[in-house]
Amino acid sequence: MKLKLGNTSMKSLFLFVLISAITGLYSQTIENVDFRALGKTIVVSYDFLHPKADTSINVVLVFIDQQGVSIVPKAISGDIKYVKPGEGKRITWDVLADGISLSGKYKAEVSIQRTASSVKIGTQVWATENLNVDRFRNGDPIPQAKTNKEWLRAGENQQPAWCYYENDPKNGETYGKLYNWYAVNDQRGLAPPGWHIPTDEEWTQLTTFLGGKEVAGEKMKSTNGWNEYLGKIGNGTNTSGFSGLPGGYRDDGGKFLGVGGYGDWWSSSETNSNTGWYRSLYCDDGNLYKSSANEAEGLSVRCIKD
């Protein structure tokens, strides 16, 4: 492409944790989920590591019985305020107070919905982080390609897929997810309500406002996180507020490339029947490059407000 949940104390309950972000830009996998009886109550609890202290979150718990009837508990306790990155907080629900039976079998769906900060650049409003959702706008799951075989199959069948760089969730905390273009273009909507994937024309508008492709990149790159090149620090000034990070990409053959060296972001505009336009930032200069990539490749996604 480049040219230049755990432990369940109550055996009678079936716990299935589903992480989604239908109304938010970002999601996080919840670990150490615990069901336990405390007196006459059932408490559902887990540790939530809030990755961004300057953003708000909405935590939703839904119990679904065997007949498909949903119960949304209202009795919530615990700390759901802002927390610093890497700082664990415990959130609990007193579900018996909302009519959940000890003897029933329920599927529990936990949804973390988080909308990160945005920045106005000219007349446009951009998210300041890469997209990190695993569900389409309508709630359908986006398939995760956990193996190279799954990634290749998705491309061959022209089906949506996402992955973490090098399949490591820790990379998702920094760079978000990598999506193929079939996920970007899916009619179910990759971007949450109120947002969309920028068109090629919208990327061009951003480039023009920042002074043209020869200087826009320096203003879009974050002030840290970029590799040195020939002894020169590759970080930008981020005077635009875009906060672009070098998340790398995954090629159509499944190989991961470029983390720390360059970042790539899809547009929603197709070049031809099997390639789409995207923009790139590099560690070795301040340009913003426009190129086309095979639609089976995995790139970052940055949303723009409707």
C-alpha cells in the first residue's frame, strides 16, 4: 500500500458480557465481571479502567430472560465518575431491587458508551481519537478478525472486519481499531449517530483550511508518540487539535506495518471497484498524503460530525 466473566458466584445465572458502543465513539472490554449474592440482593460488579479522564461515559446494564424480555436495573451504586487513565473503579448494580430472580437464567449485556472530545477545525468538527467500536450503529456486531486466516477471508468475501494492531488490545487503547473498507462502507453504519466517516472531499476541505498538503500534516500530528527519523523527532505541533497518532495499518495479506512511523485514515469515498481513498501522516515530514488502498486493508478511522 505504501508508496513513499470471569468468576460467577451464582451458578443459576448465565452471564454473558457484551461490550458495545452504539451511541458512543469508543468501547472497552470489561474484565473481572462478578455475580454474587449479598444478603437478599444480587450484586453485579466489575472494574472499569477509564482510558480518558476528560471524557464522559454512560454505563448500561440490561438483563434478558429466556423469553427475550429485557429488564434494565435502576438501582445503581458505585463510582461512575471520571477516573484517571489506568485507575480502576468499581461499579455495582443491586439487581434484585429491580425484579431479577435468583432462580432465573438471564443474559446480561453490559454496554460502555463513551463519546470523546472533539475539535473544531475551520467549519468542521472532528473527533480527537480514532474510532474504537465493535458494533454497527444498529447494534449488529462487527466481526473481529483474530487470525490471519479470518482477515484474509473477510477481504476475499468483501465482508466487514476489524482488528487491533498485531491483535493486541493494548494497541487499541492508544490507536483504536483497524477496519477494512467494507466495514467503513457498510449500510448499517460504522459511525455512531451524529457522526460519519469523512468523504474524500471533507478530507480535502480540512487540508485546504490547514494551509495545504505540504504543511497540514505537521499541524495534525500529535506532539508525542512518533518515531525519530534520521535523528529528527517525528512529532508534530498539533496546532489543529487533530491529535493524529501513528497507528500503522494491516495490509490485505494480513501483515501489520508502520506503527510509530505513520498513521492512515479511511475516507468513505471509493477510488474504483476495489480501492478507497485515505489520508496518511508520516514521521519523516509534515505532509498530509492522499492515496488509495485496497479495500481489504485495515486502516484507522476518524469520525467527523454530521
